[in-house]
Amino acid sequence: MTHYDSLPPERWARFGLGQQILQIGVEMQRALKFLPGSSLHLRSCYERAMELVDLTVQVQANSGLRRELLRWREVVAELYLRSESDPIAHRQALRVLLLLHPESAKQVAVLGL
């Protein structure tokens, strides 16, 4: 079962790209509460972030953007699979995500990334 079963792609597509990226970022920001360490809560945040990336890739027409999001998703998948968390890599991944759109990029300074 996925976390976003009730969120159809059509509804997700109504959000602008900046908002979609910010929602993915919320999951990554939520995960910061569980760092350092390794817990089911941290893994759950990664799962939700990857699911939102999948939805975003599904509804975005720009193939370059889809490629970059899928590359970013691979980084999160690697963080998910680690036996020990990596707070530095996590923060770097969040920063890269937020820099993908001008609207979300504003949060980099706010979050101290």
C-alpha cells in the first residue's frame, strides 16, 4: 500500500511545479526530525517523498525535468536503503530538490541549506 493512494495524478497535476516540489520537500524536511539515526519514521518519509516524485514525473511534460527528478529519486532511494542515516547527504538532497524551481528555491535560505 502506498501513502498517496487517494491522490490521483489528475489532482496532483493541478498543483504548479513549484508547489509539487515544495510538497516533496515537506517530506524531506519532516525526515530531518529523525536524523541522525535510522528509524521506520525516517524510511516512511523517504517513501512518501519518492511517491510524490513518481506522481510529479507522471504529470510533467518536460522530459528534462522528469529525468532530473528521477535522478534525484535515485539519491533518495539510496538514502532509504542505507543501514545508517546520512544527515549531510540528506540535507544536500533537499537543497538540490528545492533548487529545481524558483518558487521552492526561496526555501533554501529559510531552512539554512
